[in-house]
Amino acid sequence: MQKHDGPDWAACRDLKLPFFNAPVTAPMALWRLSVPQTAPVLALPGQVLVEWHGGLRWVWAAPSDAPRLRILAQEAGGHASLFWAPSSETDASLGLSELRHTPVAPALAAIHQRLKAEFDPAGVFNPGQMF
């Protein structure tokens, strides 16, 4: 197996490629879409970086594109997560904090909540995230 340890791979891994610099033209959010590697090219808005042989798609898109990104990822068999919002004000005003992670089915959500309660009874890990 080929080892990928060149400077470009390290910059991508560490989110230091020029792609990861926030666009200055408008407030944009950075989304991370995880889809099967066999997923087709998606009609994603904004700037896109594809890695993991197609399984990971980074997208700079307007915060208002959140529902569209979610639907595209789900239709491809994956999910979309908000990775970075332009500001906490934007995050709050658009309700992005509630969109950080793809909602899970009610039965799975109940399991997640029970696991979180069991492993983090004081609620100190990722407060306000997911549940």
C-alpha cells in the first residue's frame, strides 16, 4: 500500500490547504459531507473539495444551503455536518447549531441518548451537541 505523507497530504489532513481558508466574498459555512465512495458527482453549491476517493466532500456554501446539502447527502446514502459557521451570530440566527449533525431516526436517537447518559452522566462532553 502506498504511503501518503507528502506535504500536500499533510496540509489536507490538517485543513491547511488554501481551500480551507474561508471565502471573503460572502459569509459562507464549511460543510463536511460523508457519502459512499461510489456516490455520483453531486450538484453541490459553492466550492467543493473531494477526498477519501470520493467519500468525503468538503463544501463552502451559503448557510441557507443547509437543507439542500442535507438532502443531497442523504439521497447519496450519507450525511452532512456543519464543520464551521462564519460567526456565532450567523450560527444562532439561522439555527445552524441544530443542523450541525444529521438528525437520526427516533429509535436510534433514543439509543444515543441512553449511551450518552450512561457514559457522560454529568453532561460535560460536547454540551448542547446532538442532544
